[in-house]
Amino acid sequence: MSRPDISVDICGVRLKNPVIAASGTYGFGEEYTDLYPLERLGGISCKGTTLQPKDGNIPPRIAETPSGILNSVGLQNPGVEHFIKTDLPRLKKQDVAVIANIAGAGIEDYAETAARLDETDVDIIEVNISCPNVKQGGATWGVTCAGAESVTKAVRNATKKPIMIKLTPNVTDITEIARAVEAQGADAVSLINTLLGMRIDINTRRPILHNNVGGLSGPAVFPVAVRMVWQVHNAIKLPIVGMGGISSAADAVEMMLAGASAVQIGTAIFNDPYVPIKVSQGIERYLSDNGIAKVSDIVGQVRPWE
Amino acid sequence: MSYFCGSYPIIEKKALAGQIYSYTLLCPQIAENAHIGQFVQIKAEGYMLRRPISICQTDKEKGTLRLVFEVRGGGTDKISQLGAGDMMDIIAPLGHGFTLSDAPNGKVIVVGGGIGVPPMLDIAKKYGENCTAILGFRSFDRIILDKDYFATGARTVLCTDDGSVGIKGTLAAPLKEELKSGAAAVYACGPVPMLKAAAEEARLAGVPCEVSLEQRMGCGVGACVVCACTVIRDGKKQVLRVCKDGPVFKGDEVVF
């Protein structure tokens, strides 16, 4: 049998493999090039970018948890103009899909940031309506259908680029939010962002994070992510980029069986920077071993019990 | 500047004081590229986050790296279970080290507090008799690397919080005294109040100072912007990354 086809199509954008570096864990694709070229990835979702530069939260911004981490960076980033002038030209010289990840305090910020990116070579705009670490905006948009709809609508009107809405798991029913963004013209959804969590130092009685609370990621959240991807896959027709605790090829295959067309990997990279490459190779091996010609053939192919 | 990620053999392990261990790794590529003041990210089996540990010594000829760390929790405890002959998984060398002149205009002062003592050893070695090392510990049973410092030829001043050895109290007073006779530079690593005091004494004396900061880290390579620190640089407030823009910063630019 010839080599399986591991390329995927996400809202009209071809990724040579289904592995994307998750926003917030891979910067703007500069830091890991000492180890391997960015081209080994299917795509990179860049650090969450806002209209104006942001300083982020006071440290500590990270805490270790059983099989995961809590973070509260608070969207520190150099602003969309810096991204367009400095990072994007460098990224576009490489054969890797570039996903800009945008966030904002108000609807206008989202719309304006998307409008600026509309005239660039960005492949996809991922719209973060689920950041748990900023006081204004962020997850406040993503936890109600009305909020999710209004951001999606505004971004849709601001750009012709494919837009992918990043959903929060911190809701009662994620399928309602997914349906709401689908109805407003989203091209894809990505999920899950982090789960809100907290750690306390029992000696100082202080929360470890200066922000008191933060977003939980890593293998600890993986089963929650698989469940939500499966639920959303059953609820809407849009392609899903699945993420949340993936750290092996087996995890990625599981996420794709649940309904993800591609996956993002984040926290696991801190532990092993080579994880994205190992996952991509491992998916190919899984397909070969099981006589499957195309990776897209496994998407949503879980066989649930009746 | 480039870094590497891989598993390297431990060729020596020593227990220093208390829960403080010294490891020597054979990793020629890393040793070749390492600068004084840089750090490594060590993988702790069973933990998501690697542990950032400063490089204590680099021997470019032998191709070795010496790391000294204190067990502070589950992760460092796990790492400390590794022994000679085992492999240690590290990402290194990382960060921006000290600015060290080959011909300093006068004496160099290093200030190290507690587990901030190991990263300064190679500075003392580089400058030998032209260096004064002021080292602070909680008490006599926490003293580490004193013989290593004596062997460099640097004038070594020991201080303890309880006065059980050397000068009683913080490092600020002996540093102030030392600065009276002038110095080319002050380099400091240790707890934040100590760094703040060192930067302030150096500023008052008009001597350039560099400090090595510590912060909880994620990736260690600059990608996740978790380990933030605030500096005033070129008259502007900037939030920088301890792991990539530091861990060494100018003493007068850090907002402590």
C-alpha cells in the first residue's frame, strides 16, 4: 500500500498534516526552530493577538496540576500591527498554514482586528471567545449564545477569510454555542479552550496564580475535550479542530474519531517540544497499520454504543 | 544562539548540603554553546512542566555541564532520584546570560544567596583573584560550594542569616563595604529582596550590576510568555520573558 494521505482540508485551507501548534504555547513560531523547521507542522495557531499591545497578568502565571497545568497569561501580546509587520512575513516564507488567533475586550475590537487581518496572507482567523484570563471580553463572549453570535457576526462582516471560533468548555451545553456560531457564518470551530481552575499554596494560603484562577490544560482535560468534540460533531456540520490535552498520536486519533478534522497540541509541547512531529508520524503509522488510505476517513468514525 | 533537546548521561552525582544535589552531565554540544548565567530545563518523569535550573559550571574541554539544585517539591525530588549512569532529559542552553568583560576595569563582585550561589561559580573562576564572592546562606548546615569558591582564588566572604558562620545577616552590608574600594561590576543571583538590595547598592556606588531572576516557567524557550518580568528599558515600561530575554537583566532596569 502507498503511504497514507495525512493532509486535511479545513474550510478550504490545505494542511499537509492534521497537527497544529495550539495558540499560546508556540508563540509566533520562532522559538522552536532551533529544534526543527516549522514546516514539519500542518499549521501554527499564533499567540492570541489583540488590536492594541497587551502586557498580560502579574506573575506567577503558571501552576502545575496533576497531569496538567493552570495558566493565566492574560493575553500578553505585541498587538495586531506588530503581528502583521513582523511575524506574518516571516511565517509566510514557510510552508505551514498560518492561523491568526484574535481576542478582544469589545465586539468592535474583534471586528477591527479581523478587518486588519483581512488584507493579509493569514490563512485562517481563529476567534478566541473563550480566554478565561482577562477581566474584559474573552470568555464573557463565549459563555452565552447571544455573546457568541454577536462576535461571530461582527467578525464575519469584517473579513472574507475563513473564521474558526474557539469555544470554551466552561458552559452548560457547548452544542448550543456551536450551533449559534454556525448560524452566524463561522467556517469552523475549535475546542476546547482551558477549563477554569485554581490552586492554593497551603503554607502561604495564597493562590499560586496571581490572577487567583486560571485555565487548566494538559492530559487532565483530555476526556472532557473528546466528549465535547463528539457532542459538537453530532450537533453541527462545520469542521472541528479538536484540542485539549493531546500528547500522543493515539490521543490525536481518538480526538479525530470523536469528530475532529484536525488537532491542536499545546501543553504537551512544554514537556516534549517534539510532540507535534511524533503525533504526525504516529497518525501516519496508525493509518498504515489499519489499511486506511486517508486521515480524513477516520473523522467522526467512533462507533458509539446504542 | 542555539539550544538542544535530548537525554544526556550523568557522569557524576554528589549530595551537597541538605536536599541540594550536584550533577555533572556529558553533553559536549550544549557545553560548547553554553554561557555563564544560562539555564537548562530538566524533565521530571511524571510531571508536565520541566524544572528550570541554572547552569553551575561548564567545562567546554571535557564537554560537561554541572547543575546544582535543591529539592523543593515533587518534580525536583523525582529528578534527584537519578544517579550516575542514568540519562537526564534536558533542553539547554537557554536564556540570556551575564555580560562578562574579558578585561574588566577593576574588581568584579559576585553576590549569591542560597540556591543563587551555584550559578555564580563560573564567574568567580573566570576572574579568580580579581573577584570577590559574597555568599549568603541560612545557616552553617546550608553552606554549599564554599570550597569550590575558595579554589577559584576569588576572595570569598561567607554570611549566614543566623551568624553560625561568617558575617551575620544579609549580604547588603558586606556588599556596601566591598563597593567602597570600587568595582567594575556586580553580578547577583538569589532571592528577590537580595537582588533588589544588590541592585540598589550598585546603583548608589555607580557600578554596573546584573541580576539573574527566577520565575515560574512554562516552555522555557520564550514561546508561552508565562514567566513575565517588568523592566524599564529605553525609558519605556516593558513586560519581558525571564526565560528568553533573561534570566539575566540589568539591575537598574528591573521593576522588583
